[in-house]
Amino acid sequence: MSDELTITPQGAVSIIPAAGVPALRGRGSIALTVALKPLTRNFEIAGFCERVVMNGATVNGLRLPPEGADARILAGNDQLAADNKSIEASVAETRTRSIKDSKTVHSMLLRYAPAIDEAFEQFGEILNPDDEALIKPKLAAQMVRTLFGAVVGKKRTDEDAEKLEGCLLLFDPTVNAIGPATGLWREVPRHPVVVALAVLDLIHKQVFSPSSAELTSACRRAHNRLRRQYQHMETIIKRLRCAEEILFDYAREEWASIYAVKENRAALWPIGYPIEGKSFKEWVETLEDLDHAENLAAIRELIGNNGELAKCEVQEGKPVPRGVNLQSMPSELIERLPHFERLKYFLTEKQIVLVEDNTMVELISRKG
């Protein structure tokens, strides 16, 4: 089974009930849409991660390799091999396989890293909400009344009315505080996204008006489902970090070829090299050097000989000499490197001099 993550554009999604399910109208349906619509992209990402981890879905023709040795295990193996030459071949084989698997993980998932990281953070906030993020009783009432309206319509019996009251009681803050305090019942998961998913789940399944126990079960089911998908995203993030560490520590040339591409460096930052890894500081510095080298190349290319040559002594950190005419950065350079818009420059025979607040901040060789 092949899988590619296609992100639905923001604003292009509407909540449409399945055939045979009454159309949603009014405040309740608006509340459901408001709770869920902004997260459509994140739900897609979570489903993508689940298919990759659990169903063996292929991406770019590749399948996620089984979890193997991480960088710490490889380092430990190297120490053992140094004391026991008889295991050198086995250690080398393990290292080669780990590098190969790490390249596969990068080829599959690196470009999705920013989206996965964003969805992971959002799901974490939903699963572990602070008090301010919990659904307000008024919003819960709108969603629950929509559920009853969709399932039983306007012709409600006294029993339906009693069930509705029981369901509304589930979202009373006092009730949810007393339950855990007495140990008699557990809190209902009460993030608006969880409640909205539970309501839509019951709208699609329920034939008769739901009891409070059924709504409670639906909320827990939605919460547990999101937690499982959260765990799948966490697995992907861990695998990417593990692959990053192995490639940087044990296959630097392959690593450098991947991150020679600026888009790959941008995709990497949310996931990154494990902060506890032995080469974390070197990893950060190396990426910064790659960015800086690319910036310098762009400056040389787009400024070129565009300006008068100033005949003066230059030194970083010193004020611009008197009589030097400063020029604004070319628009093409600002489009590529927006953070350089605040700078100006002037040329000498051998250097491009970058200036900020009339101070020379960097001297760049014109020849590279």
C-alpha cells in the first residue's frame, strides 16, 4: 500500500454528514465546525503517521524499517569492538545496516517533519488541556443539543429530555470536580475537540437518543483514539531524531549531501538532533555554517559589482568611514533572504562590507 501525505488547503473543508444523517444547522453545528475545521490538516497528518507505523504504508516507494540500534548502541558496540577484535565484523555490519535504515527514514519522512511536529504539539494540548482549554458548559450544551436534534429530531419524549439533561450534566465543572475527589467516577474528557468528535461519532452511529453513559463512552473513545495517533506521531519523531543522530555521527558525507538542500534544513529544525546526543553542539554549528555559506554565495551572486568601490580601511565592529556611500540591498536578495533587509552595504576592491546602524558588521570576500 502506497501513501503520500496530501494536505487539504485551509478553508476547503466542511463537515458533511454521511448519507442518511440529518444535515446540521444552527449554533451547534457551527460549534462543531469551529472546533474541528482548523485541525483537519493535523488529523490528516496523524492518520498518515498511523498508516506508516501500523499498516506498513510505503512513502516514496519505501517502508519504515524495523526499529534497530540507535547512536548510543553503535557507540557502545564500537567500544566493545576496540577490546574484542573478533566482533569487529559484526559491529561493522550493524553500523552499516543502521546507516542504511536511517537514510530510508530520512527519504520517507524528512519533508513531512514540520507538519508532523505541528500536529504532535496540537494533539498534546488537546490530550492534556489546562483548565482554560476545557469546554465551557454553554458550548457543550450547543453540541449536545445538536446531537439530540440530529438523532431524535424535534419530537422528543420525556425520556429523551431526561437523557439530554443527564448528558449536559457531564460537562458541569462541579460534577467533574466531585467525581475524582470522592473516587466515585472519573472526569469526562472535556476538550472541545474531543467532545466534538464524540458528538459526531454518535450522530453517525446512534439510532435512539444517547444516555449519559453512552456520551461518556464516546468522549473516552475519542480521547483514546487521539492518544493512539499522538503516540504514532511520537514514534515518527523519535525515528527521525534517531536517524539524524546516526547519519551525523556515522555517515557525515551522506548527511551533508542531504542538508546541502536548504529545504531539507528548514524541514529538519522542528525535529532536530537529540539534545542529549554527544554531537549536539557540533550539529547546530554545522547547520549554521551551511546556512551562512549559502547566504554568502547569494550575496556575492546578487550584489556582484553593483556599486562604487570605496578606498578606505575596513574592520568589523568599526563605524563606516566618512564619505562612503551606503547602498540598500538588492530586491532580489531581500526576496531570498528577508532578514538582510535591515542591512546596507558598500564595496571595496576585495570585499563586500555589510553595514547595520552605520557599523561594519561583516566583511565578505568578493571572490568567494
